[in-house]
Amino acid sequence: MVSLALGWAAYRMPFARPVATAHGWLEHRAGAILWLDGPDGVRGLGEVAPLPHLAERELPRALALLEELRSEIERGEPELECLLDDWPDCTEAGRALCAALETALLEARARRAGLPLARWLSGEARVTVSVNAVVTAAPVAGAVDEARAAVAAGFRTVKLKAGVAETEAAEVERVAAVRAAIGPEVRLRLDANGAWTADRAVRLLRRLASEEIELVEQPVPAGDLEGLAEVRRRAPVPVAADEAVTGLEAARRILELEAADALVLKLPVAGGITRARKIAELAAERGCAVIVTSAFEAGVGLAAALHLAASLPGPLPACGLATAELLAATLVDEPLLPSGGELRLPARPGLGVTLDTAALARWRREGEER
């Protein structure tokens, strides 16, 4: 007997402008929107969004796993909940799929309760979440222009994609130019996406100490936790683990090594909302901050990340959720756009967004719809 009807559509769409990262230029975002329809007609949405530089490879793997698990998923919500609790695949594709399925399940439950998902997760959920701007232009002049525009729009925290300059001198020049453009009162973060060795990170961060960097995200590759701990010990800039936070055990190991001052939570990397909230609880016990960040998802995944952020207790630094305008389309009718450096939680039940079926049809990948 089928109690849930599962469907999905894969998409591939361009970024509004190419995004420079340490992994190279991001020009397209690949992912999939999935939906679960219950016997009562309530639909829950989720988004399968492996990290963008891996998505072309990992998305087909995730969708193949989704097809493989279809019969188990469609048995009903209790069976799906058990499947998520004992998830069989912790690869990059598997974690992204787990996050999407859990989002759809939780959204349906929040909608039945008549509550925004964040409020369903926590009765003390925030109404607004402070967010940082993202500066992605590689040339110095372009980065400066983006940074100035962000400050003019009301952002009080700016994150600069780092690890894109050809030399250390050019890296220092680019960071210094952005700091000068935003002034001393605006917080400046760096996101290296694992571009540096520990020695190079320490050397660069020492040279950049005068620029008052709030923190640097993932200065070394995700698998190098000892290197991350070394950077934290030796560099004069706080360190955040990002791509390394692949679940509760990974987070626990980072905290045991005292390798980070903050943990960055991305739902497709952490494996979903429940796992991300458990990581946040563990971090709070150790006095470590958490920052919720998008993985450049479309509107469904971005909404899920916003609800996660809004549901977390205690102080919350500016989160990396001001990313909707970086994509050509959000695939929802209610784009989550910041105002004055903040995102407001949608007031409608569930995720609070509605799928834009016309946009999804426009950007749908041929042959990858069920």
C-alpha cells in the first residue's frame, strides 16, 4: 500500500553571474526539487542540492539512490522517518538526498500543524535572521564594487570568497581593498573553500591581521582536520569549519581537536535539519558558534536553511543566506530576499514558499523527472 506519493524534477540553471571560488568558476547550479504528497493531500517540498562544484557528478548518484529507495519511501511517514534515522548512504550524494527528504517530511508536518517550520521546530524561533553579503568577483575592482553595494544595501557583515588570487600578494591586496571599501565598522569574513595549506593559511592570515578579519571559513581542505587545528592555534584570525562539518561525528571530532571557533552548517553537507540541530547543540555545549549557510540552493533549499537558522537558540552570527539573487531563478514564487541585512521568516505554514512550476519547467533537465 502506498501512503506517500513521491515525485521529483531535476534542474540545471545558470548563476546570475559567474561566481569565483577556490574550486573554480561556478556558472551553473544543478539540483532537484522533490515532493511528497500525503493521503490527506498535504505536500512537503525538499531540494536535493549537492555542493555546486560537485553537483554535476553527485546529483545523478543522488537521484539513482532516490529511485532505489522509492518503494520504501512511499510506504508512509513512519517508514520514512525510520529510514532517515538509519540513513544508509553518507556520501556527498546521500547526505544531500537525506536532507531533501527530511525537509519534505518536516514541512508536511509543520503545514498540518499550521505553523512555519521554524516555529514548529522551536516555539522560540526568531522572526528575522541577520545575514551576510557574499562578494564573489575575482578582480579587485569587481570585488570592491560588490562590497560597496552590499554596505549601501544595509549589510553589516561581508563575506569575501578567498583563495581565488594567483599569488599571496594579490590575495592580500584584494582583501585590503575590500576592507577599505567597506570601512572599519562592517565585519569582514573570508571563505577560502579549502584552498590553502596550513602553512600558507597561517602566513596569509598573519599578513591580513591588520584588516580585522572576523573569521576565515575552511582555510584548508575539508579532510585536513589536523591542519585546521594548526591554523586555529597559529593564526591571529578565528577559524570556522565549513565543508568539514559532514555530520555529528565529524563535528564532534572537530570540537575534540579544538580545530574551529565556529561550525558552518549547510543542510546538504550535514545531512538535514535534525542532524544540523544536533550539531548546533553539541557546539553550544563546547562554547563554539554556529553559522547557517546556503549551498547556493534554489528557493526550497534556501527556505529550509532559513528555518533551521531561525529555530536555533542563543546568539547567532550573521548567516550566509543572502544568496537568492546569485541564481538566474529561485524556482519559488516568493524569493527570499534580504532587507537591511536581514531575512524575514515566511509567515505561512511549512517552508512558506510555493513551487514556481513554470520556472521549474524552464530549467528542468531533460529525462530527469519522475
